[in-house]
Amino acid sequence: MKHLSEYRNFEATKKYLDEIHKITTKEWNIMEICGGQTHSLVKNGILELLPEKVRMIHGPGCPVCVTPLNLIDKAIELLEKGVIVCSFGDMIRVPGSKKSLLEAKAVGGDLRILYSPLEAVSIAKENPDKEVVFFAVGFETTAPANALSVLHAEKEGLNNYSILASHVLVPPAMEAILDDKLCTIDAFLGAGHVCAIMGMQEYYPLVEKYKIPIVITGFEPLDLVQGIYMAVKQLEEGIYKLENQYARVVKEHGNTAAIKVINTIFEVGAREWRGIGEIPNSGYVIKEAYRKYDAEAKFNISHIKVPENPNCIAGEILRGIKKPNQCDQFGKACKPANPLGAPMVSSEGACAAYYHFSTHLTE
């Protein structure tokens, strides 16, 4: 196949759905890691078309959703200090402990919504008398651009640019889920866009350690149904291996140039995940050599720590223990216009997917 439309073809997708129905004899729990995959599954009605024995469990692969409350509060603290804070649009309505970035902007904070961190570098160059911080949130996919912004700032000799980094990594999260005593996962659909950057090497040890199938999968309906078929086929045959459904994009060793840029600026360290807590070696932190571009250190805001909202079960949803419609607040006290947590407001959040795209799943 050469065209994206072919991966949205219903007849081709239906053939794989029929095959899944034919080969499924046992109950299987398959987790799709990525929030983009969750939205595609819900929006395209795939969950309702699968056999009842194949249960899709939604994972923590929404970077906005797993960004902890204290990071939001740190960004708001910077706004209140008069710093120009730049962010992707999907972060601005995520609630902090008291308000969102958008609410902080409404009372005078200089918040800029951008499409690229390199735009933030340009803003810093244009405003030499102001401090500019880019809220660098994401998985491995956004890390290269955020790292590149630091290199550009260094090249320009800018001392008024820094990043508030909240980069988390997929494989350690998968391992934490598998180590959870409540885990019921039988197989994973891996996040295709993450593997497009990082390659497949980090997933072989997980397959061997946990004896679990992992299928690197894309985001279109045919991608997902084919990925589910590949996972179910392995499970039914009693085998486990790493497979690459998304071979048109994902290569074995990923994007080596992007990985080099990441490794120049970042090193692996512990990261806190919203509703989950700290996971060792699960994120990127800025290297000592580039610490002057670390907003937490530069503005002395590392001390800000706040508890999670007790009314939000984001942690249980992100770990795959519960689904959005199992939350007492879903569609009641928690709606996109007034979310209790990030999964309801993020464009990749499972709660938002259920709320917007599936009446059946909200009943």
C-alpha cells in the first residue's frame, strides 16, 4: 500500500476483523500504549467490532495525561514571575492544583501557543530583555525538537532561553505496568511514532523478560486491526515475539540523527507520572553541561510539589486498571469544559475519546 486512504479502507479492515473473529478462542487483554491509538480505536468503532473475548486496555501513552500536577504548577509559577511561557496547545487547559495555564494567561500571564520549540527560540531572540521558557512535554517523539531548540539557543548565544522538561519514556512505563500486581495484560500494541524515532531495540528485552507479544503498530484503522490480529495470532499459538506492523515508517534502529540530538542534551533519569508516581529511569533530564537551559534549576522551582486530585482516577486509567466510564465523575463533575484531570482534556486522553466519540461506551 502506498496511500494513507488505503489504511482507512473499510473492506480491507473488515477482512482482518473477520480473521480475528475466526482465530480467537480464549479471552485476551491487549494494551495499546499510545493515546493516538486509543482515539482511533474509539472514533472508528473498532472496540465494538472486535470479538467480546478480545479486550483492549488503554495505556499511559498520552504525554499530556502523564504530566504531573506539579509541572503544571511550575509553569504557572513562571508565568506569575513575568516569564514568557511557550507551549503546545494541548497543554493549556490541563488543570494544575489551582488553575490551568489558560486561566493563568487570562489573569495576565504571557503564554504563547506554538507549533515548534524553535519558534520559542526566535521569541527569546526577539525579546532579549525577557526570559522565555518552552514547556517541553512529551515522549521520545518530541524530544529531538526540544533538544534541538537548546542547541539553537546555544548557537545564537541566548542566555534568556530555557526549557521546562517533562519527557517520559515508553519502555520503562510498560515494565512498570507489567510489574504491577494488578496487571492483566497479555500483549501490547507498541507506539509506532515512538519507535519511528527510537527504533525497536528496547523492546526485545521486554518480550523476553515477560514472555509477552509486542506488536509495533500504526494509527489508522487497518494498522490497528492488523496489529491486533498479529497479537492475537501469537497469543493463540502460545508464542511471544516482537513484530513490526508499522514497517512503512518504523525501522529497526530508528532515526539515528534524532537519537544523537537527544543524547547530546538529555540523559535518562527518574520521572514522576501523573497518578502513577515516580518511575526510575523513565524520562529524560537535562545534562549538567546544558543545565543553564534547565528552567527548573534556573528559576529555582524544583521544590514545588502538590498532591494529585483525589477525585480523579487518572492513575488507574493510565495503568489500564480501569476504563474512563468506570469513573464516578465521568461525564458529570468531569467534562472537557471543566476537567478534573488531563485524560479528559487532552487530544490523546482516553477519557476525552470516550466522551467525544462513543455514546455506547459512556452508557
